[in-house]
Amino acid sequence: MSVNEVKVEKATEPFQVRGNGPQSSRTFAIGDEDHTLGNSLRHVLMQSQKVEFAGYSVPHPSEPVVHIRVQTNKKSNITAVDALKEGCSTLYDQCAYVLEQLEEAMPETKEDRIRLDKIAMEEGYGGEEERGVPEEEDEDMAGDDES
């Protein structure tokens, strides 16, 4: 380890909901995350008409946590927790779409992802199955779920 490297400890809590006022306003502490998730999720949340305010902060670079603040519109009748769930789902869908397009344009990226997932599984970090990434559908089955 070099002099400039900082060994960041694992977060003690993977996820916390903070705040006890109205259900339309909450702060979420997400462990072992940083600006990458915070800024992406903030951006997605702010695109929603249901969200009045979304912001994030990383309290300190050596703390493995990001705080995400969500306030929903009173007239939207949605809780901050539900808004965060919707935002996470939207961000997940956007990332899946970008990955799909990248793998279509550059098939070698799919091979790299499969190889890296295999290494992660061997080292105990978990692959797509553990992260909740759905298995790929057969090409014959794609688009046939409208029955």
C-alpha cells in the first residue's frame, strides 16, 4: 500500500432510513457506496415529477457511506421511501440498457463481464446472481411475455 492510499473500513450498517418527520422527507444512509451512486441516484430522482428535492453527500472520504436526501411533493401522495425505490429501479433499468447496448456494439465486453463475474464468485464477492441481475432470456423467448 502506498503512502497516499487510504484503507477504508466496511460500513457498519448497509442501509439506514433517517428522519422521523413527515413520510415525504427522509435521509437514507447507504453503506459502502460513494459519489458514483449518490450523484446518479440524485439525478434520476430529480427527473421525477413526484420528487421536490433530492441531494446527496459523502460525510467524509474515509467513511464508507453516502447520504441521500429525498423530499416528495405533498400533492404526489408518495412517500420518500417509495420514491427512492422507484429511483433505484429506474437507475437499474438505465444501467441494464446501457450495458445491453454496449455488449451489442462490442461483444468482447460481454466476455469480459462473464470472466470478471467468474473471478468475483471464486473470490467470494458474488456475481450477477447474487446482485439480483436476471438471467438472460433465450432470443426466442424475448418479447413473448405478452400473453
